[in-house]
Amino acid sequence: MRRRSSTNGSRRSSITKQRSDNRSFDEFGFALTKRKDQKLYHRCHDYRYPQMSPARVKELCELLSYWNCGSFICRSQIERYIRMGIPPSLRGRVWKCLLGIDSQRESSDFNYQSCLSEVRGPLVDLGVSEYGILSAIATLSDTQNDLGSTDQPLSSGLDPGYSRDDVTLFRQIALDLQRSFPSHRSLMGDSPEAIEGQAKLFRVLIAYAKYNPKIGYSQGMSYLAAVLLMQLGEEEAFWALVVLLDKPKYLAQLFDLNLTEVQHQVRVIHYFLKHRKPQLSQHLESMGVSSVHFIMPWLLTLFTSLPCWDSVLAVWDLIMLNGVCVVFQTSLAIMELLEPLLLVLNDETTVLPLLLRVPVNIAQYSVLVPALWSTEVQDWEIKCMSSLVLDDKLHGPTAERPRPEAHLINPIHDEEHKEKENIATPSQQEQKAGKGAVGGAKGVLTRLMRLAQRNLLDPATRWRAERKTPARPTPARPTSPVPGPFHHKGRISASLTKARAKSRRRCMHRGGSHCTPVGGASDDVVVAPTPGMDAAVANKEVRPERAFKRTSTGPVGKVARRRSSSGVVQPIRAKSFQSPGNAKPTARDARRPAPSSSPLPPSLRSVTYPACTPPSRRPASSAQPGAGRPATPATPRTALIR
């Protein structure tokens, strides 16, 4: 009886081997299943990716032959081919070029083969082979229990040559190997190809855990390494995994030892959904569906759970090109396509399966990939949402920010505090009243406004306070205005004032009898009034000479020269900047024409110009200048000064 049972068992095993050997696979290596089993494996074999013409394939091969990672032209060209659809036969070469695997290998001191030889020692001591790692899970579990919580030797007293961390690492990787693409040719069954594929995957994951002990092995890495092994060789797949998990451009912000980074990114996508899809976000929250339930599996497997493998490879092509921002793009594109279906459902038991297993009609290439290319996510958006998540960790999602006490508020900032209250109050009322999706989107925008005010507007507030402080009555030297975001307007107005004062000074330099200077406060020069001049014109001050020396250099001088050159009167160039009060008549002045010959046309000789200097700038000593002086008739020169 025992012999018959053993022979029956051997016959059954041979039959299963024959069935596994006779099983057919699709072009990407996945086992073809019947329609009734497709729901179990959630895999579609109807691929609809575009076929590239032979001429395009030849051009792509030429581009890869002279590829340069630092060339913008190469990257723009490869993006064009990715939009067309990379042929499956060239995808490995494209990934290798985009990731810069060869340069990463040459710049590192890590030796892959030496690391594997070091790992095989503990495996031999454990009695486990890399080619039979799945059958050794029970042995690894027993050894882990015998070692206990500390790195103590076994009861036999012999040093085993391995630690508890090594055993834990081996066991965790062996458990995840069973869940990594069980329907793919290189990982399913007991065929020689599958055994070799499992051994390769085990070696790549062990080598990376030794290469980067800070991260070690984390859940989800087996899916990444398996996809890389489908396109690249073993050592190339290892270095590709190093680039993906170590460089900040790619997935360094997703994988760590305690999965804290991926939880942070899940919260970032949650805020993206709340901002871009407020109605859908509120609908999911009303049913009790958290974004962690479906977004974290997407990120840990990097969308390899989608049923259409050609769409998965298209997403990976874009990740290799643009990095981690594609993860946010893909999540938002899937949610946008699922939004009409999700808004109809009102039960958590029907919503979660739809999110965890995206339907085939949504995940197929002709639907998902165009939606992915049309979805845009900028780096500054990711940083803003990430700052909101960090702000939640520090202050809580609904915690009110402490407002400064009344006696500490500066009257200058009081108006800005009122503006902040006016911005924050409507969104808070809408959130409390539960007005729906618009309130949620406004809540995200309001929090971003608060962060912007707290981080960006404080320097501008200090600048405004410095500008509003009263200036000294008689400064020793004119100081440049305080820089600020609106400095260019004050700069232009100051330049115009200087240009007009300069033309007035030259006018007085040419004809001193018409504009008699008198001494004012400090070292300013004040024009004495003449008959026909009103008090507003007479009270204007002329800036000191050293203030005009700066007009030859810098942006202020450039604006002054540009604006003065476009005026009605073209001023005559002067050789020196002497004060009009100290100027002495020269022979050149004697040869000048009489003041009556004005360059103005007759229609403009009687026009008076308004004062350009505000009353606050007038010195106190010139309140009643020139009292008791004899009156002289008005001339076209005084009209120009006005």
C-alpha cells in the first residue's frame, strides 16, 4: 500500500510538472490563464501598446549607441521615443542608459561578486542553499527562534558564523519571494528557469541589504528587483536598484527601514487629492476609506499590481526618465479615471476592491498612458504638499496656530493681521459647516497661504516697517533706499526727482540772476523765490552735490539718464558738479545766448509744472524764504523751473 501511494504521488508530481512545462506564456513572460482564472490572478494578456516602425527603431539604436547622460539633447530625444512607446527588445538598454548604471558601477568601491561570496558562508552554516531558499523558510524560522532576541550562540556552544540579523534578513526575503509575481515564468513553479530566477532575485536583494545597511531590506523591494531582472542581467539589475533607491531623483524618498518615508508620501498624495479632487476626497472620507489603504500598495509595488503589463512598463519608462514625480502623476491619473465609478458607490466593501484592483478598461495602455501624459505635477507643488504634511506632524492637522499677544503686535503689522484673519476665517467656517468639496480645497489653499505668510512674508513685513519709520531730519549722507520687493517704483520716482533737480541746477548755473540760491538747513541748497514764483516752487530743495555723484553708475543713474534724455528739454552736459552757489562765471558762460532765447516752443513757454518733491521733504528753514526781496518779472526760465 505504501508503495502504491508513493507511486501515485510521483505520478501526480510528474503530471503537474508536465502541466507546468506545457503551460503557455505571453510575450512578457506571464502565464496565460483562462477567463475564469483571470480575476484570481488579475492579469490581462490583451496588450495594445503601439508598435514602432523599423526606421524609428534604427534611430533609437543609434541614439543609444552614442548616449550621454549629461546631454539635454539625448534626454529630449529619448523622451520623444518614450512617448511613441519603447520596443520591448530595447527597453533594457534604455533603462540602462537613463539610470547611468555603468557610471554608478565604476564610481563605487562595492564589489558585487565579493559580497555574494561573503553571504554564502552564513548560508552554508545554516544548511540553506540559495537555490532552495523557499523550502528553507521553516529552517530559518526555527533558527531565529533558537537565537532569541540577542546575538547569543546556540546551545551547542559553537560559534555558528551568522547573527540573528542575518537569519531575520534571509527569512524575510524568502517570504517575499513567494509573493513576487507568482505567475511569471522566471519565478513560478519548480522549473530550472524559475529556480534560477528565484536565486537571482535572492542574491540581488541580499547584496543591496549589505550595500546599504541603513535601509537594508524593506517590504516592496522584491517587486522592484524582479521587474529589473526581467529587463536586465543580474549585476546590472543590482546597480539599477542601487540608483533607484539611493538617488533623491528616484525612489530614495519612498523606501526606508521603517516605512516612514512611504507613509509621508502617502500623506502628500492625500493632500493632492484633497486639493485637485475635493469632491472625490470628501466622498471617500465619508465612507471611511483612508488613502493609506490603497495608495501605499501602489507605492510599495510601484504600480506593478496593474493588470495590463504594457501600461506598467510605460509607467516605469517615465519613472526612469523623470523620477519620483511620475509616482504622483500616476496616482492622480488613476484617481481621475476612477472618479466617475467611485462617486456612484456608497459602500466601503465595494470601493476598496475597485481601488486595489484597478479594472482592465481603466488600466489598459490606450486609456491610462494618455491620461498620465496629460497629468502635470510640478516640483514646487510636491514641496508645498510635503510642507503641509510636516506642519501636521509639528502642530497637528486641526490645531490652531497661536496668535501673538495684543501688547506684542506692532501697529504697523496690525493691518496685515486683519488680512490674515480675513483669509483664514471663511475657510474655517466652511470646514466647520461641512460645505463639501469646495471647503476642503479652500482648506488646503488656506493652509498653504498660512505657510507662505509665515515663511515668506515676514521679511517683507520687516522691510515695510523699516520704510514706514520716519527718516532723520538732516542725514549726514543720503542712504540708498531699503531693498524690497517693490523697490523699483521708488527707485524710478527718486531718479525722476534727481533728474529734474539736476536740470534745475544746470539752469541756475547758466543764469544765476534768475534763481538766487540761499543757504538752508544743513548742506542743502534752496532756491530763493523770484517774482512770479509761488511758494511751492520756492520751497523746493536741491539735494547735496555728493548725492548726484551716484548718478553716473548703478541702475538709478541709468534710469535717470534714460528718463532725462526723453524729456522736452535736453540738458547741456556739465564738466563738473559744482554747487550753484559756489559757481563762478567763466568765459564760456559769457559766450552763451541771453536767457530770453528759450529752447521751448511758444506754446509751452507759459506752462507751469507741478512740484515733484512732497511737502514732507521741505526743510523747516525754508518755510518763508526770500521774505522782503524785490520782485522781478517772470521769464520763460522761471516757467521751466515751475
